[in-house]
Amino acid sequence: MNNLNRVLVIDDKFEEFKEKLEQDFTSKGIEIFFCQNKDEGIKQLNSHKHFDLVILDWYLDGEGSELSLLFLSELKKCCFIPVFVWTHQYYNYEQDFSNGKILYPKDLIDGISKEDIDSAKLKEKVLELYSICKIAHLSEIYRETIHRKLEEVFFELSEISSINLVKMIKSISGKNNNIDWSNDLILNFIHRKLISDADFIKGINDLLSSADKTEIQEENIQKEIINKIMYFKPTPNRLRCGDIIKIKDSEGASKIGIIVNPDCDLSNNKTRYIELIELRELDDSEMSLTTENKKNIKKFNHSSFYFFPAIQSEKKYLDFVAIYKSKFVLSERSDENNSSYPMSSKLLDYNDYFSIGNTLAEIEFICCLDEPYKSDFLNHLHSHNLRVGIPDIKNLWLS
């Protein structure tokens, strides 16, 4: 599964070395395809062939790197694969890289000058890049298996006699069309398939065992990783349990909180209030937390606080804590002449109007706590049980 099987070459002068590369690569069982320009390369990417790696010239039109940069931009939209730049303009490639023009993952792209190696040695360099690119191997294992399992899931569901799959999913989504629930259904079936596949499990375990075990040291990198693991940003049209929001009242006072209503309550147009637990910065002087308190909070081992590390706010990653005993309520503003909420939306929406206490409130979406951290937080909120089966991020901190 981790073998290099198919390579795409994009070079406006590929005829000069085409015969030699075909001979070298096909002798190793590697298919090789040639394109003369960006558009031909994109056409190949959209042809339902999966390429394991791209060899890219840097000046496709002989005058500048604009077309190569455009190709990389298009490649990012359709396929996660390594790129090896082989070019006479290697200095210009390095300049573009150092100037931030190349918006492609640095671990997924490498290169060398055509003056340094000829076509006879290119194969070895390409195989070297592919062999160390573990993330490309990981993506390939998931890509192949998830695609296959998705098809199996729909066949399995369709085996139920006289079933109409669309109606079934519609019934699960409910009258308010909560697509989260229908997504959960399909994704959970795929997850079952994955953890029942011995070859998939072995492939992942083998890859993880062979990976570099060097600890991540830089704090800013740690926090960026943690932020991607723990939070996400769905389209903030409706309020969800687990949404982290900023609330500002009409007097200018503001606070940050996380919504703890069950999603089913937020979807009920008879329940027009939002319960939140307050979040404060870990280093807030008013919290008066001792060094020992902070240490226990970071281990998710404190009876009064839950740790929310690395929330991105105004381009900074800040550490927050949820204060279990600090709960407050937002209410949707209703028509003052009718107590039955005639103006209430079916789903509470960020564009609706709210009040906190007796004052008007503006709310701003920050991010949403991802599963399974949301379930773990709610479990701690109600029972203070230990973390069980939760992806552990504590190892990203230095002891």
C-alpha cells in the first residue's frame, strides 16, 4: 500500500527525457504520465486516476513560476500527494518558497536542480522523497479504505427490505433538518467498518510504529496542533451544543462561554434560552490560580475547572478554563405583545436577537468544541468522571 505506483510529470520540455524516464520508472513497475502544461496536468488529476507523486518543472512557460503556483493551488483542491520540483530554475523555486509564495505543506514538497542530477538519477531522488513522506502513506491508507467502506455502508443499508434510504435519513434528521444527526449515522457506520478491517488496522499500526518519535517542542506549534484537534468551525448559522461564543451586553461588558444545552433543546421552538458555562483565560489574575492548580487543570484533573487550551482569538492561541459553577443564560428576544414566542425561529440562529438579564446582547461565534472532547466536558460537568477513551493531548505539553 506504501509503494510508489503512478507518477505524473509536468514539464514543457519533457520530450528531452521522456524515453529515459519511462524506461527507468516502468522497470520498477511504476506508471508514468507526461503533461506539457498546467491545464493538461489538471486534466490528468481529474481523470479518476490516482497519482502517488508529481514531478514538476518550475518555469512551465519558460518565463515565470505563475503557472506552477497555479497548478499547486489546484492540486490542493483535489488530491493530497507529494510534489518533487525538478527544474533548471531551482534558485527561483527556493526564492518563491522563502518568500511565502508556495502555499503547499512543506513536508509534502521537495526539489533539486536539473544541474545537480540528470534524468538517470531522478528516480532515486523521487523514491527517497516518497519513502520518507509518512503523511502521504497515511492519507493513502485512509483514502483507499474509506472509499471502499463508504460503498459497503450504502449497500448494507440498502439490504433492508423495501427501504427508502433518503426517507430514513430524513426521519433521523427530524423536522428541523438537523444534518448533524444524519451525518453521525453514516459516519458511524463507516467507523464500524474501519475498526472491523484487520488490514486497515495493521496498515495504520505499522505506519505509526515506523514514524519518527521526536517530541514536538515549540509551544506555538503545539498550540496550533491542539487547536486543530479540539475545535472546528462549522458554518455558524445555528447555535449548537459545544459552541464557544463571545457575548457583549448593551453596556459594553463582555464574556466568553460555551453552550451546554442539548442540541435537541436548541432545536425545540418551545425552548428559547441558551445555557452557558463561563470561560476565562487560565492566566486571568482574578482567577488567582496557583501553580499547582494550573498543573492539575492542564492534566484535566480538577473538580472545578475544565481545560480549554489553545482557543484562537484575534490570531493568538490562548488557554481558557471553563468554570463549572459559573453558569449564565441567554434568552431569545420575543414579541413583547405575545408570550408564546411568535417570532421564534425553528432553530436558534446567530442572526437572532438575544438578551442577557435585562439587557440586549450581541453574540459572536468563536469555534465549536469537537467530539469526543465535548462529551468529555459535559460528562465532567455533570459527574466529574475521569477521561475515558478521549484522544490524549497532554503529551503535546512539555513536562
